[in-house]
Amino acid sequence: MDSPAQQLMRNPVFSHVYERLWRPVFTRLFSLGGTGTADFDRALTAYLSRPGERLVLDVACGPGNYTRRVADGLTGDGRCIGIDFSPAMLSMAARTNAGPRAGYIRADAHAIPFADNTFDSVTCLAALYLIPDPLPVVDELVRVARPGGEIVVFTSVSTELDALPGVRAVAGASGYRIFGRHEIIERLRSAGAEHVEQTITGQGQYVIAVKPG
Ligand SMILES: C[S@@+](CC[C@H](N)C(=O)[O-])C[C@H]1O[C@@H](n2cnc3c(N)ncnc32)[C@H](O)[C@@H]1O
């Protein structure tokens, strides 16, 4: 049975409020009301949307909020493709975040429908913590990155906060997973990624890794 978090992602009403309301609030919550996560997020988005003819894959793209921003910065034959398994999110993406360099496909992140070594950048932002079996998805991110390509993840991380009584129980019951500090970086390395850099901001972690060329 789907967790409450998974059910929410399939809800059409949620897909309407996600980009403008939920995501900005959630981003701030990650730094507990501060701006650390939002600041890092802005810098990362600017980096991912730098001009170039890159092929970018945005895994678990939701309503295409990052897909579109990245696609808009690309040039020439550059493209950003978003994949997600929620029809509600994808129809919102097609309606609000379409663009000449943005495209969307319905797919499960456990079986990304692209060949090995395809993308210059592969992102998976704010999604791994909702996926019941997330570590095989990390392997998929590395598989579809091209040699020399980058893998970018934003997800949860364990901090002093989740040691407080009840926090882990509430998170678990809602379907929100809190990753151990080394879980994502170790899985990226065991999938073959190198130069794995982790930045922890508040309750979240940004991880950038490179697939060896
Ligand atoms: C919180 S949204 C993140 C959207 C966007 N990446 C962002 O950073 O705002 C999480 C998305 O993950 C998607 N998702 C969850 N499990 C998935 C899976 N197994 N395959 C593809 N998408 C999945 C949900 O449908 C939802 O749209």
C-alpha cells in the first residue's frame, strides 16, 4: 500500500499547489525557517541551468519546476527531460512547465527508460526520501549518466533533530525517510561514481558526483 506521502504525490490538488506553495515552504523547513537550503538551491539551479548543449534528466520531476528552469538555460540542442510516475504531476508539468527544451515522460525511477551512459547531468531532487526502495534508484541515476557526466541529488539527512523522541516514528509513518549521513554517498560510490561531494544544509543534503570518464 502507498504511504501517505506517496498518495499525496498522486493527488491532483497537491500537484496544483506544489510549485508555488508547498515546495518553497518545504525548502525553508529544511533549514528550519532559515535560508541556508534555499540559498544553496538557488546556486545549484543556476549551475544546472548554465548555457550549453547538455542533455539533462530530471528524475522524479514532479510538476517540472526544476525541469523547466534547467531547460530554459540550455542552448542549441540542449534538452531537459523530466520523468515522474504521478499522472497528476505530469499533467501539471505539461500545462505549466512545457518549453522548447523541456519534455516529460511517465516512468518509474527504478527502471529509467533510457540506455546506459546517456545524460550529461542527472538530477533527483526532493524525491528519494519519498521512495520506499530508494537506493536502487541511486544506481539508476549513475547508470544513465554518461562517462564524465554528473549526478545531483537533494534529499534528507539524519541530524540531531531526528534523535528527538517521536520524530523518526512520525516521519516513518508518513512515508518520509531520513537517510543516514553516509547512505547516499556510499551508494553513489558503490554504483561507480567518483568525486562525491556532500553539502549538508539544515535537515537536507545536496550531493554531487561524477561518473568516471
Ligand atoms: C516532492 S516531489 C519533487 C519534485 C521536484 N523534483 C522538486 O524538487 O520539487 C517528489 C516526486 O517524486 C515522484 N516519485 C515518487 N516515487 C517515484 C518513482 N518511483 N518513480 C518516479 N517518480 C516518483 C512523485 O510522484 C513526486 O512527483
